[in-house]
Amino acid sequence: MQKLFGEEGEHDFAALDKLIPHPVYDRDHWVSVLNPSESTFESIKPLLHDLHAIAMKRVERRKTPSDGDA
């Protein structure tokens, strides 16, 4: 998260069209954008794609039985 937002500090959680840490779930690496413009949405699409891929890998790992399961 530090790559996206720098050092922890004050964020305007009512700001529109700005990528910010989620006000509640930031510790879980969630982000928030209120009312994103088309250009903001386009700029975060790669981030959404990467995060979706990470989530899908986690799901697949949970589906695969571990070596001790049989």
C-alpha cells in the first residue's frame, strides 16, 4: 500500500475520483474510489486485473488438497 499512497497520513475519505486506502479494510490491502471518472477507472484496471489474479490463485490453492490429505 505504501507504493500507492506513500507514508501513512491523512486521507480525505470523502474525496471523489481519487484512489485511497479503504477507510475500514485498509489493513487487508483494500482500496476505494468514490465515483471514479472514466480515466481513473481506466488507470486502475491493471491493478484490478492483478488483484483478481491473486485472488484466483488463492481460491485454487484452497481447492487443491494438500499433500497430507487423501
